[in-house]
Amino acid sequence: MPVSAARPALVIFDCDGVLVDSEPIFLRVLHRYLLSAGTSLSHSDCCARFIGKSKTDVEIYLEEQGLGIPGNWPEAFYSQAMVELERDCKAVEGVQEVLQALVRNSIPFCAASNGLRDKIEFTLSHTGLLPFFEGRIHSAYEVGRSKPAPDVFLHAAKENGIPPEHCAVIEDSPSGMEAAQAAGMACFAYTAASAVPPARLSGAQPFTGMSQLPALLGLE
């Protein structure tokens, strides 16, 4: 079991749904794309199945449904997602204050996501958060298996020279919480007060507002 996350030596943020409020946008575009590919998946089932998941998970689902992978995947999907992310994406309320508190307390932090690096950088740049994460972005596509495997979290810890048990992960998806548990890291599960919390927390401590996080991390 990981040690308490009070005053962690490294804080690792997921991106979509934790730093930027992009998950609902991404999922609505994905739902439309899957419908066009021939699925009958409802929007709520799409959200439950694919929150925090990777491109490969979508491909596996399409093959399981006997639909095959469309020839324009993933380019057509990402093209439309970028249009809607640029139009609608915002930083998660209160997260910039959390990052500033980490800077004041000299606690290093980074982003570790299942997303493609281009998408991570795009959403962080569009929401004004990229300056906090220059040189601190880790994509599962570049280091090994995607979450729920712990690879990207373990890579982030190694790159920062911090043992996993001294890291704290901030996540919003069950697959990310499972990955943090597998990595031996303390995890805090963010769910906006208006949203339904995940059914599986995998040992993560839930919270509903970024204003709560500095105290949970033992910051001043």
C-alpha cells in the first residue's frame, strides 16, 4: 500500500477531466463517431465504457462488435474532436490555484495521460495551463501500455527520480485509479459535484472540488 499522500514528493495529474474539462467533449464526439460506424451504443454507455480509455480500446470494441475499424479512423475522429475542443474546452475550475500552490510549496508535478501528446499539448495550451507543464508531459503512447496498466505513472516517477510510494496521482477515471493502485501510488479521485462518481475507486480518496485538493495534499 502507498504511504499517505500528505506532502507528496511528486504530484501526477491525469489530463482530461482533471486539468482540462475535455472529457465530456471528447466522449460526445466519440459517441457520434461510433454511431456513424454502425454501433447502437447509447451516450451514457459510451461514457461509462470509454472514459479514460485509449484509441486501442475503441479499436478493440469495434472489432468485438464485428464492425471492423473504419478506414478514416482515427484521423476523422481526432479532426472533429480538435474543432470542438478548441471551441468548448476550459480548464477545470480551481486547478490553476492548485498548481500555483504546488509551485509555492516547491513540490514538483507533471501530467500523465492515455492521450496522444499532440492532444494533451493542444488542450493545455488552449486553456492556458501549458506553461505549468512544459517538459512535464507523459503520454502512455510513448512509454508502453495505457492505463489501467501503471506504465505511464511509473515512467513519470522514474523521470522525476521519485519512488512510486512518494507520489500522489490525481485521477477521474476508474482505469486511472486502477493504474495508480497498480503503481503503488496514493490516488485522489476527482469527480465534479454535479457528476456521478465512479463505481470503482481502487483505493482512491474521492473529492468533489479542486479547492479541497491543497489540504488533501498537505499544502500550506
